[in-house]
Amino acid sequence: MNHDQLKDQLFAFHDGELSAESHARLKAHVDTCPSCQQSLLEWKDTSRLFLEPLRVKSSEIFVQQVMRRVRALEPEASGLGWPLFVRWAFPALALSVSSFAGAFVYTEQPLTAATPAIFLDEQEQPSALGSLSSVVADDQILSNEVTNP
Amino acid sequence: MSFTGIAIIEDLEIIDAVIKGDREAYAALVREYQTRVRGLCLSILLNAAEADDAAQDVFVKALSSLASYRKDSSFSSWLYRIASNHCMDQLRKRKRQKTDSLDRVTDNDDGEAGAFQPRMAEPSESLIEKTERLAGVMQVLSSLPADYREVLVLREVEGLSYEAIRVILKCSLDAVKTRLHRARHLLQDKSRHFLHSQSSSK
């Protein structure tokens, strides 16, 4: 591997991202190459001068500011407390119980004492249906009379 | 078990406690990760006050979606990703507002100067020299694209591996290497130019 190829790996070497074998090979080269040593030194200086100022100091005031905002959050907004499915479980259960109870009462209604006798007496049911069909038939006769007087 | 492994388990225990409703436990996570999140925000926004506001937003956002945090990646990577997305959004908003407004506060390339307050340097340095130097540093940094500054801070300041950076930036390993390589070369070019102009003006 020539000098330029080795120099291309200089940053990876600096970052410790080379394999053990490549690292050893590059280290052996850097130890004897003033140009690569200079490049590394130059980068370290640049990093110290321009990137170190971006290192932030720890601040307890910042922590307290965040916690003040956290405490002011509603439990729903913070997404914490009971998991979502648990929070919805109670209303969902109540709704299904009431729906089931309503359906049960409706279907069982004919058996109650308040139900008209016509539905309770099997003998009477055909005559009730018969009277309904006779009403429909009367309506048809009436409508024919109106359209064809 | 490694130190990092123990730290991850501790994080998970705290996260579980917070999810179960112990909000005060969240302070430990904020305390642990505040410098990194604020540093990342600062590298993108280049404004100390805005960076701290953004970092607060990041922690509140992270709390709100803590239940959706999947434990297959580290909490720090997840947090960094929220911070990165949030600050890039802020930057876009700022640029939109700047386009709408004619009131330009700064005259540098990105106008990302503001109230940048980096760390203090050597005590022997006079206040004027220090201010001049920091203004120069800021000028150079603001001339780099925000995603270059971000990747430089993740690598150089936070000391993250390429793999960890890949997870945060949601890109390929090759993309991380390329971006980092270009960012370094650009920063070196700009810094050489800056140092040259400094020395010739003296």
C-alpha cells in the first residue's frame, strides 16, 4: 500500500475504526512518516480550536427547568401512567356490559308481565297476522280506487 | 458486565419507573444526558439560548413518547435522534422566518450567530482576544452545513463510533464516513483560511 492510500485511512486510524491489523500497519507507517504525523497534529489542533467550544458544561438549572415543564404536563400529555389499553379498558368494558344488558332486556321483553296478551297466546298470533294482512289489502283497494275512480 | 452495559440497565430501570408514573425519576435521565443533548443542539443551532430551549423541548418530547421507545437501540441514540430531528426542524423554521423577514440581525453566511457562548478558554487570554477568537470560531462553524457540524460533534466531541452515528443519523455506514470525511476537510479548509486571515491582519 502506498503513502496516499495509507493517508486516506488516517482519519479512520485517528477514530479507532480500523481493524487491529490495519491499525498496526498504519501505526507503523505514521511513526516513521512526518507528513502523516503533521496531518494528524493539524487535525487535532483544528478539532480542539473549533469543536471543543461546542462541549457543554453540566447545569443543574437546566435539569430543574426541564423538570418544571415535566411536572406541568398533564398525565395524558406526558403519555405516562396507565398504558393506553388499560386506560381505555374500563370505558370499553362498561359500554359492552351496558350494550349486552340492553340487548338482553329487549330480547327477553315478550316474557314480561307488561307484554300484550296477543304475543303471549300462540292461538291468537295467526289472527293478529291475518288482521294485519287484511289492513294491507284494504289499503291496496283504496289506492286502486283513487288512481282508477 | 461492562460499565456501558450497567449504565444501559440503569437507564432501562429508570425508563420503566417513569413509564409507571414516577415522573421525578426522569430527572436522572435529564441529568445524565443533558450535556450531550445540549451540545448536539448547540452544534446545529449555534446559539446557546436557542440550543437550551431546544434541548428542553427534546427532553419533554422524549418523555411524551417514552412508552414508544423500543429497547433494541440505546436510549442515548434514540434521544440524539429526537434532538437531531428537532434542531433540524428549528433550523428550517428559522430559515423560513428569515426569508420572510427583512430584519437581518447578523450578516454571516447562515446568520446562526446569536448568543453563542462557548466554553471559556485559557485564563491568560485577555477578554478582547477571547471574544475575537470565539467570534472567529463561530464564523467558521456557521459557514459549515449544519449536518456537517452535527456529525463532527457526534464524532469529535461525543466520541461516538461510526456505527453509533449511523444509528442516530439513520443512514448507511458509508454515508457516515463520507459525511465525516467531507466535514473534516471543509473545516480544515475554512480554519486554514481563517487562521491565515487572522495572522495577516495582525
